[in-house]
Amino acid sequence: MTSMPRLNAPAPDFHARTTHGDRSLADYRGKWLILFSHPADFTPVCTTEFIGFARHADTFAAMNCELLGLSIDSLFSHLAWTRNIREKFGVDIPFPIIEDLKMEVARAYGMIHDDASDTSAVRATFLIDPDGVLRAMVYYPMSNGRSIDEFVRLLTALQTSDAHGVATPENWRPGQPAIVPPPKTAAAADARASEGYDYTDWYFSRREVPAPAAA
């Protein structure tokens, strides 16, 4: 069976050939990394996703985040596909794409599912923090493309949680209040109402957080 990586644990290490030269996880130390897989080059849904990631590349870069794609296709297929995207859609793909013919990276990250074709990686997305820790992973079906805006939102939320020690509610956006972690003792629960937060109950309080600063 395919092994699955674990949240809040070190992301699986890798060394791979890409369209921008050799890359390893260590190359991204000190930066956030979004590693994402697609089933195959020259497929329509994947093409729209790569265009979406390319159009948000500057946004991610301003957040100290690099992008890295992957599929179980050859380097030459990746190069031909990215050139085709530039020719047919007028979009340059500015980030590397891993060649993973032996499926080593895909299997380490759980991108190959047992009930799927052994030549296709599912639409998996991994957010890895500057310390190399896996912080989020999201899987989509073959038939439906990802929302790149959601990964911008998720990265912003993770960076806000790290910077301010808060959690974020459903569909949180910058400028909205964040959730204060619940108290862990009876005394702290009794004191919560008087601590100056936007208080609803002892386990649910919110506070304002500064807007994230560009990296």
C-alpha cells in the first residue's frame, strides 16, 4: 500500500531532476513550498491548473513561497508541455516541474493511490513550511481542478497562525478576527471573560490580528 506523509512531521526528503535543473527539499529551506502533482502532461484540467499557479506565482513569491510541480512524465514531456502552454495560451510557467518516472517522490508523498492508475499521480497539494515541516495536504479527484485562490488563502492563514498564535475560522480572510486558543485549565476558563477578547463563551473568543506583511 502507498504510505502517506503526516501533518506536522518532517516532509519526505527528495532529490529530483526538474525543468529548472536538479532540486531537493533542502533547496527550499527558509521558504514555504507548495509541492503539487498532476495526473499527466497535455491534459486539459491540468493545463488550467498550471496556468492558474503561473498567474499567482508573484503572489506566492511575495509570501516567501516557492512552487514546484510534479507528474510521472519525462523531463522532455514537461518541456514540450510548458512550451505548448506558452504558445497556445500565452502563459509562461515560471516554476520547476519534477520528472518522476520511477515514482519515487510521488510514492513518498502518497500521490499514487492504490485504486488509481499506476502511471498517474492524483491531484495532491502539499504546503511545507520553512523548517521543512508538512503543514497541510489537499487531494482533489482526477475530474476536478483545484482552486489556486484557496491555496493563497490557506497559506495566508497558516502564516497568520504562526505569527500570532491564533487559529482561523471557516473561510477566514485577512482583516477578519481570528480565534484565540481555548484555555486549558479551569482557572484559565474562569478568567477568559475578563481578558479583553471578543468573548462568546469560555471556549470561543476572538481577537483582531494585523494584516500579513509581504515577505
